[in-house]
Amino acid sequence: MEALPTEDRMTGRSIAKASRRAALLDAAAHLFAVRGYNGVSIEDLGAAAGVSGPAVYRHFAGKPSVLSSLLTGVSEDLLEGGRAVAAAAVTPEDALRALIRFQVEFAVSHADVIRVQDRDLGSLPDEDERTVRSLQRSYVQVWIDELAAFQPDSERPLLRRRVHAVFGLINSTPHTAHGTGPGSDLAALRELLEDMAWAALTV
């Protein structure tokens, strides 16, 4: 049997490397959320992901790079996902309801990341912080555009305040969901957040 082409073997190694990198980011999200960015060392990150401390440097330049990758990656995913959700909707109302479901699902599934964002955004290098804030402003704008189409007589500053208020409501999940178990409780939390967000957004 012929050996696999080099590029195929490289693909396998690349997948393994990507998996280890993802594991490190998951570990970072949890540790930063629990201890704070300044309370976590490179050795802590490695141990949580099952690798040695020095092995972390195969994937990241240092701890600031881990935080930047975590928050930038999440912000990019939210913007891309939000745009896709809005583009797939038939009406502005459909788009807003879908955006609410999208954000609620993110908040429920990524509570640790929200805690890190709230507490440690200022620990990013200046350029990376500007990048994250720019991505987040673009994501907010997706919501504002759909809300303006739904309520064309409302002024943009008011719509912006509503959108930010809804984010505050939904992103309170890391606190309200503490201790929430799987199954019906989590489903009820999603439904509650979606109903409250819709009421606040369209008041």
C-alpha cells in the first residue's frame, strides 16, 4: 500500500494542533473566569489543557496572546453569526427574534467568556482591545439596522440604547444561570431571556 501523501499527513497533524489550541482556549476561558486574568499562569493553562507550560508557547506567544485570541475569536464569531442570521431572515421581526435566540444561546453556552470579557477586556494589548471593540460595534450595528427596519419612526440613538440594554439583560446569564442544571431548567432560562429581550427591545 502506498503511503499517504505528505499533505494528508500534515492535515492530520494540523487537526491535532488545532484541537490542542482549542483546548487551551477553553481552559483559558474557564480559568480566567474563575481566577481573573492576572491570577492564572501559563503553567496553569497548560495543566488545565493537559500539556506542559512550555508547550503552550507552541500555540500562543504568551498569556496576552491567549486572551487576545479568546476575545477576538468570540467577537469575530458573533459578528459573522449575527450577519448570517440577519441575512437569512425574511422580515425585520424575524431577524430580531433570530438575533435574540442567537445571543441567548451564546450567553448560555459561553458564560465563562462573558465573565472574562466583562472583567479582563482592559488587560488586552491596546491594538487588540481596539480590534475587539470594533468587532463588537459592528455586531451591535447589525441589531440596530434590523431594529430600525422594524421601527422606522424611532431615532437611532434610542435604538442603540435599547440594543445595549438587551445585551446587558441577556449577558447577565453568567450570574442568573449559576447553578442551573441541564434539561428543562436551562430551556426555561432560554425562553425567559428571549421573552424579556423581545419585550425590552420593542417597548
